[in-house]
Amino acid sequence: MPLSTTLTDGLTRKLPPLIPSRHRSTLDYGIAASFIAAAPILGRSKPRAGLGCLLCGGAVFLLTRLTDYSNRGTRPVSMHTRRELDLGLAAFTAVLPQILESDDSREKGFFLAEAALLTAVSNLTKPSGVYRGYRRAA
């Protein structure tokens, strides 16, 4: 991971969790919306960057829809699993400009800032109790 994301991870792991899990979905929708809103802006000059924004925004949105924020077992992704997936998505987001072969500092800065935000939100979320397992609706 790039230095900014690694520093964010190191700093936020030492802080106590501040974000209740019931408010986490609102932040996740905001992160997904920022990716999707940036797609046409970054996509004008570099279509690959716009596609990368849509890819990351869609991934965050899909994870948000599948995450069980209340830990009742009503959705397939637990908060513990979501934390691991968020850190992986943050790492992917941070290296996406290199994958897309983008040298533009504006695009690189956007993806690094989003990766740092994903890492911070993930590390600062309070666990919502014991995970009971996923139960499918009958």
C-alpha cells in the first residue's frame, strides 16, 4: 500500500473506535457516491480513471448492500468480514492509478484520498457485538 494509506492505517488503529456500526452505512453510501460522482469528472480527460471510479464505487455500494450492520445474521457479510474487505478495497483503490497507467497527479490524489478514507472509516468503526452467523430467509 502507498505511504498515505499505511500512515492512515497506523494512526487510526491506535485510536478508539468512534463510529457506531448503525451509522456506518451512511458513510459507506457517501463514499460510494463520491466515487460515482467523480467518474464523469475524471473520465473526461482519462476514460480509464472514470471506469476505475465506477468500479470502486460499485464495489463499495455492493458491499454496503450486503453488509449486516446490526449483526443479526440477516445479510451475508458480517462487520468483521467487511473490515477485511474494506482494507483490501482500500489497497486496490490506492494502486489503481498504477494499474491504469495514470500519471496525472489529480487522479492519483483522488484515489489515494479515497483509499485513506476507506481505511480510516473501517478502522474507526465500533464492532456491533457477537456475530451470530448468516441466516437465510425461508
